[in-house]
Amino acid sequence: MTYAEWGDPGNTDVVVCAHGLSRNGRDFDTLANKLCDRYRVVCPDVVGRGLSDRLTDYRGYGFPQYVADCITLIARLDVDRIHWVGTSMGGLIGMMIAAMAGNPIERLVINDVGPVIGSAGIARIGAAVGTATEFASFEEGLEHVMRASATFGPHTPEQWHALSEHIVIRQPDGGWRLHYDPRIGDAAREAIAKPVTTDLWLLWDQIRCPTLVLRGAESDLLEQEVAQEMTLRGPKASLITYPGVGHAPTLMQIGQVRDVVAFIDQA
């Protein structure tokens, strides 16, 4: 698993930031730059994304692999405690680790995901991932990212470029493609089609560390009722909701960054 890193590599006060299903670790550049003067910030590319390896068997793209890889990464950082910021899939990975006995997560930020996933959000994401990954130009890829990510809410042209420059990658033949293995979409659709056998509330109720939940007010993945329930059980999380945003807040906007930094700094 590859990762981008900011701050002093010898700093034992570490923040790990984990991205969503079809994104990569460079999503956290803005947040990392606000944290790196006092934290070592590590932003992995989960397997199959960004600069990380692709799996030979696409059926390995799932949470058992992701969690195992992240636990290995944490061990390699050689620190006793970390802070975890996770968007969507990265939030679920964080939940799963934080529910383990003796886990190293000191403070947990869950960005627009929870123990129950909205069916509309699942259907939307499942229909999109891996279905359009090649483009004739960066500009065409940028337009695709903007359309596919419209639920992120309003962003400036510069922010959309930043959200695309590590996602739309030039190929040796001169073409452009998305940064991830398109077979991740196949794995996601197969997982969606299977009956849900795990009650993630059981995991949530095992979490004991201080937890902050972020939610886009228009999110179709983390529904309001679920977010409110997350404040009442398990770690009894604090909840911040952002108007005009769906799934998911990008943690690029000033207010979103400020909220995450303030929560982590309380440690």
C-alpha cells in the first residue's frame, strides 16, 4: 500500500486519512497541509487505487483486504496511537478498526457514512464505479469527475481541478484514464447484490474513542435518522451537518477543514 505523507516523519503524533471507494489519498491534500505543522499525516491509496498495486483477483476488493492492509500500515508507522479520518469507505474501515479490542485509534472522524447505508446511495455508486474510466483528454476526464461528483457540493474551478488531477491520469499512449482498477466496480456490484449479513451497529457499539461524524445535509448514503442514532449509542458521536452538500463533504472547504482540525487538536 502506497501513501502520501506530510509533516515530520519522526513525529509520533499521527493522523491517517482514508479515502472513499473510487478516490485516493491525495483527496486530503488540503486537510493535510493544515495539520502537518504539528502532526505526521499519512494518506494511503487503498489497494487498487492511485499508486497502490492492483489485485490479480478482483474479488479481493473488499473490507477484509482493506482493513488488513490498513492495520499493516499502522504497524509500520511504529506508533502506539493514531487519529483516523475516513471518508465513506475510509470511514467504514476506521469503524471496523476502532471496534477492535486494543485498537490504536485515539480520535475518529467519520465522513458521511454510518452503520446503515442508504439504498439510494448504494444504487447510485454501484451504477457509476468502473463504468467510464477512459478519456481522450484531461479536460474530458475533468468533466466526468465533475458530473460524477456533483453531490460533493459547490467547488471553485481550481478545487475541481485539484479533485481531478490525481484521479485522471495520463497514459503512455497519450490517452487518459481514471486512477483505479475498473474491476473495483465489479466487486462493488457483486457485494451490493448479496444479502447483508453483518449488523454494523454491533461494531458501532464497540467503539469507545471520541468520535466526530460529518454529514452532507443532502447525503443519500448517510441518512439523517442514522446520523442522529450515531450520536445516541456507541461512542455517542458529535455530529456536524453541512448544508448544500450531499455525499460526501470533500474536506477541502474552509469550514470543513476547521471542524476536523479542531476535533483532532482536542486530543
